[in-house]
Amino acid sequence: MEEPANVAGPRELKLRVLGSVVSVVLHEGVSPDLHAELRQAWSRCLDQCGEPVPLAGNSFLADSASHEERPFRATVSSVIGTAEVTGGTFREFASELTSAITLAGITAGRGNLVMLHAAALADEKTGRAVALVGRSGMGKTTATRRLGAALGYVTDETVAVDGSGTLVPYAKPLSLIVEEPTAPKHQISPDDLGLLVAPASPTLALVVLLDRRPDAAVPTVTPLSHAEAIIELAPHTSSLGQVSQPVSRLCGILDATGGAVRVSYREAGDLAAVLPTILERPAISKTWTSVLAEGTQPAEGHPRLHAGRSMLYKRAELLDAVEIPLPGGQGTELIVMTGQGVVRLTGIGPSIWHALATPCDLSGIAERIAPHIGLPAGYESRLLRSVEELQLHGILAHASSLDPVDLA
């Protein structure tokens, strides 16, 4: 049989992982037959471009277990550095190798790609792709196997979206439980499972949050607001905080895909029944506004304090902040990202945020928000709790004596 046109050496797998080149050099313990098995498993990720691997100086070495204890060994090299992978059995080694290769691709894509822990499949003709997002046990891999008979396989691990909304494929082997659940998963080629090949540059057209329920008699589709979707998506992202204006990027993705939906279902076949219709959802118009630039502004003129030693508050440094109008003109909500994560501000939260365009104390906040929302008698303790909660989430901070203030 003719050797594939992959330019790697005889003991090397040269892969394209989430757009980056990753080199896997196989060492002792990996026989020619096992090498061939790994090559087949990773066949759809083999790099055919001949691009050299840009190596970094970092090395991440495995533990010092003897070769007798962990005889299967390889090094995984990419632009981020080199890591050693070992295994006591071949199945354990192949599973650890998959994790190391995925980590190399994710780390190389930080800052540029919005990455979701999700599966994705794409229509072969239109290139429109669906991302299936959910925690372990929600059926992503099972759904991928079922849907891959009609839709092209993009990935079952990491959905990476570039700035144009195009998916960066990662058609890795599927990790399947073949033996007991505690045993290492087998790494099975999508070719061996009969999954269709996806278009080269699929476009993300639908984001589905999976909700697998044994009692779901029929599949149900529930549209989600951007705020609801982002709060649910955030825990399933990788390195989101390193993307420029991450919440805005997510909002843009949701606009382009017609907004996310939650699909409650029982079996993978139920998804196959509803996906063709919702995959055609049109894009929606932008209604949100980025307010990241609206940080605490210097006050004009000389500050005047309500009380000589009042506690002053200001907006904290955020990674991003987006304001979204509520239905029916009932005000707005804010989705902000701090170093601690993504937070949804409703109720009085957006008003407090806007009130702190310049630092002020609690009385100053009250004066600024009262004309817009009104304040009931005895509001002070409730307002203080709200401010302290925003502090706890890293959204507000204490202002120092060096910060410009405006308490008039």
C-alpha cells in the first residue's frame, strides 16, 4: 500500500491540530504495528503541507517512572514547547497522547480562537456547522457517531472559531469506551467509524446546548437569550479570558448563528430529527453594546466628598463588558468578564455600574441611580449588599485616595 504523502519521518506523526503544527515522535515501546494503528487513528489530522514545526524552548517532562513501568513513550512538540508522554499499556499511552496533542493545539490557539469543549458536524454541501456543547454525559460523542452518517465530522473535542466565524477543524480520533468504564478509552479513527468528511472550511451556523434526559418523550428546542447562552457556555470554553473582548466575541458568534438553543432529548436519533430544521436558523441583528471602554473616567474639576472618610468605590478592571437590552424595554442587563469568570448583572447591578462612571461613595451611588430606578425607604442596607456582592465578583473595587472622584 502506498505511504500517505505526510512528510514526517518514519517514527513521527506530523499533525495539524486546531490550525497549528504538532509533531509526535514515537520512541521505544511503540512497535511498527502500533505506529500504523496510531497513524490510522490520526489520519484526518495528518499535515500534508510540509510546514516545519516551530519549536519553543519549553520542555514539560513526564514523571521519572522507569521504562519497565511505562514502556510506551513519545514526545509531543509544537510552538508552545515539548512534552513527554508515557504509558504503562498501549491503550493508556494512546489516551494520554490524545490529551497531550489536544492540549498543544489549544494552548497554541490561545488569544486568537474562541474554543468550546464541544463536538461539531457540518453539512457537506453548504458547509453550515452545528456545535454540540455539554458536560460529560450529555452524549456528545454518541451524537457525533449517530449524526456523522449524514453530516461531516469536524471534531468531538474542541470547537475552535476564528474571527470570521469559520471553524478550525480538529478531526481527531474519537475516544470511546470499549471495555469497562474505568479502563482507558480506545482512540478510534473517524474513518473506521464511517463518519463523513467535513468541508475544509465549515462555518458555525448553530450552537446547541445539549440537555440529555431519560424522561424526554420528544425532543424540545428552547431558544436562549445571549445572556443565558453565555453564562452556560462560559464553563465549556478554553482560555476565553485570553481572547480580546471575549464576551463581545461570543455575542458576535451568537448573532451569526441566530442565537443558541437548548435541545432536551433522550436518544441521539432525536437530535437527528430536529437538527435539519434548526440548522437553518438565520442570523439576527446586533442589539448589544460593548461597554468595555466605559471604565472609570477622570472627574472634571475638584472632587467634593459627602463625608470626610466615606468608603469610595470604582469600577474594577475588566476583561470585557457587554450591555444587552431586556425584552419589552424593561431596562438592560450587563454581561461582564473578570479574572474570576463571567457574571450576569441584572436588577440594580447595571445601574450601579453606570453610576460609577467616576468613583464615589454609597451616598453618591444612591443619588445617581435614584432618578432612574427610584429607591425605597431603608434602601441603604440593600444597596450596600449589592455593592459588596459586585466587589466579591471582582466587578467593583475600593477607590484609593489617588483616584479622581466626583461626589457632587
